[in-house]
Amino acid sequence: ALGRGYDRLLQFDRSIPIYSKLIRESPGDVQAYRYRGHRYISTRKFADAVKDLQQARKIAPGSFDVLYHLGLAQYLSGDFGAAADTYGQCLDWKAGASEGAMPKEWRGCAGLDDDSRIAISNWRYAALRRAGRDAEAKKLLEGIHEKMQVKDNVAYL
């Protein structure tokens, strides 16, 4: 909670050490890796972000929040193919597959709502195009339509 409080104040230099301490004390805590990874993105330490978020993916492989931020860190690192594959992992998640150990309030990749599907599809499309995988990008757009129920991610749509 203290780390998240510093995050809300944009004091990442204070929150990152708190998450680091939590990781040392509780190395299986997916939240610590996910939040520190996100803060590394905020501070443009993309390699560190990828490392943390890959660890978070091992713990909670079906977490929308983890895969979304891992894909973003990979994209911002210039690893567009990896970003596209990470986003695709979430989009292709099969209902009933174990999403791993994650907090109840986190979104899973199984059964994405339209808002989440639009957000992750937007980034996947951009990554596919930058990776030169144009046929996959075109196919991705087949699942996007004007009747999707989008409230928060209208700009992505």
C-alpha cells in the first residue's frame, strides 16, 4: 500500500525500493513484480521492466495486467515481435486454463471484456506492424467491429 501511495504521487524513486524490499521478503508475490515492472516503464528502465514482468508472468501467466505491461515494456524496448507474441498470448487465452496466482481484483485474460480486448489489440496491432507481420495484423482487425462495448478505450478503438 505504501508503494502504491508513492505511485499515486508519481514518486517512483520512493516506490521502487519498497517493491524491491517486498520481492526480497516475498519472492512469490506477483504484485511486487508487476508494480515494480510498471514503475520501471514509467522511469524508462525497460530492460528492468521486462525482467520483472517476465517473472510476474511465471507466477500469473494469464494476468491481463501482467501481460499488458510486459508487452508494453517489450514494445518500448523495440522488441516488437516479442510484444506482439505477449499480447497474442493474452488474446488467445483459453477459458478454463489456469491463470496462475493473482489477486482476485485483477483481470484475467480468459473472457476479456471489449474494453480490455480493444486495448491489448491496439498494442498488438502496432507491434505486429512494426515487426513486419502485416498479414497477422490484418487478421487481428477482423475481430474488431463498431458494435463493441467500449467505454474507457475509445481512443484505442
